[in-house]
Amino acid sequence: MMRASILPTADLMPHASAATPAGQVSPVAPQWTSADIETLFALPFNDLVFRAQQAHRLHFDANAVQRSALLSVKTGGCSEDCKYCSQSARAEAKLERESMLEVEQVLAAAKTAKAGGATRFCMGAAWRGPKDRDLDRVLEMIRSVKALELETCVTLGLLKDGQAEKLAAAGLDFYNHNLDTAEEFYGEIVSTHTYADRMETLEKARGAGMKICCGGIIGMGESRRIRAGLLAQLASMNPPPESVPINHLVAIPGTPLEDAPPLDPFEFVRTIACARISMPRSYVRLSAGRQEMSDELQALCFLAGANSIFYGDRLLTTGNAETSRDEALFARLGLRGA
């Protein structure tokens, strides 16, 4: 019997790289189209996961999973109308607003996260974007966490001119700013800012020399074509995001998406696999929604190329898989922290 090729067959390879706005051809980011990704989605499940495993093993230790911790440093009262988010001031979710944490509180949480095995500490604030007076405290948080020899990441919303440079100077490693979904579906999810606004913030962060953490949310009522469009946009960035969180919608009561139809679990695994194949050098993070996933579903996601998780009992405002459960699952699967 002939052994299958390690690399994708020619009909599943992306189109040749197109010139970037600066007139240079990317040596890293092939120009994936939605049609390319849809072709991957349509593969038999076993073939798709096999190809994802091949791509994964070319660039990563297949049994190592990077662990990040996430802390909300300012909760609730956001002016934006993202339909999935309980932190929106327009949502009817029962969420208590909290003012920005003190640096000492953040530092204590970071120390706990590191002791538990996290290698990256992520801080999130519910804003449209940071005011300069608020940014100063965030910069202090970044410097303090960085001193613990942890990677640092923040998600602060839309950045104004000059703010990305301040974050980079403070030692920030990653700026998180998810695209959420494909551009053509974006207006169904958010109306208070545009897709172009998000892309502009990503460009500012990249221009300041920071790495990008950028992914999306699956299960918001979007079609497979929309999911393919999101991944094509991410994969064709120059370069693609170094970290790609794939979130499963947590349908929070009091948000407009509380009654979103459930997503077929195999479709979620397919999304992970397509992300891995189209972004083979990126960390693909199994993010929000893990608390509701069975161990078997998470194992399939790791098999399909997920190699990063949020670690700890809570995300920004939603629950997360308990640390003890993660440790037990890692032991059962022979996985280890990276």
C-alpha cells in the first residue's frame, strides 16, 4: 500500500502569494481564499484531521500544549454592542461592573498563574479603547508581569495613534484583538465599530513590533462559508497571527446570542483542523467554551492541531475548565505544558 504524502496535495494548496500594500511578496503567508478553506472543510473527517496532524508535526511537538492565563483587569460597562459579550453596557446579562484592578492584584494573580504552569499572562479590559490615563496603569501591569519572566498579552480594544508604541516599550509581547468572524458577517455581530477598525488596530500593534493574538468565535449562527472566510483572512495576514484563539461561543443569558443554535461538535473540530493547516506555524488556542466540552471533544481538538489553551478556572467573565481537570486530561493523553 502506498504511503500518503506528508504534504497536502496540489489541489488543497493555497494560491500563490499576492503583493502586499508595500509592494513586497510575503515569504510566509500564502494567500488562502475562502474557497481554499471550504475545500479543506469538505474533506472526509479522517482525512482532514490526518492532514492537520501532518502540518502540526512539521512545526511543533505534537504532545506539547502552551498554557496561558487570562485575567479581567477592568470588567463591564463597555460601550460596544458585541452581541456575544456580557460586558457590553447594552446587554441584559447580570454582570457586576468592576473598576480597574490595582497593579498589586494583577501581580498576585500572575504569580499564581506561573506557579500553576502558565507561560503567558493575558490581561483584558472592557473598553472601546483605552484612554491615555488608563493606559499608564496598564503599562505598569505589563512591566510588573514581565519581571516575573512571563510572556505578556493584553486586550484593550481599539488603539489610538501612539498607544501601540507605548505598549511595546513597556515590554508587551502580544496584543490580542480578535476579528471574531468574517467581514461579510461582521455587521450581524457588531455595529458600533467596523471590521476596518479592527484591522487598523492590528496593523498598529504589528507596526510597533508586537506579536499578534487574533482569532474568532465559532457558533454565532454563521455558515461554514463564513467560518472559512474568517480563517482565510487570518491565514493571509503578512505574517499570520502568531497566536490564533478559536473560541466556541458561550451563549450567555442576557446577551443577544443567548439562544444561538448549538454547533455540531465535529464542525468545531473541523475549524481547528483548517486553522492548523492554513496557519501551520501559529499556536492554535482552544479558548472559550472548554468548560462545556467533554474530554473526548477536547482530545479531538488537540489531535486536529490545537496546541494552546487558557489555563485556570475562569476567563474574563465566563467559567473555564478547572485546572485539576486539565491536569488529569493531560495525564490521560500524555500531553505536557510547553
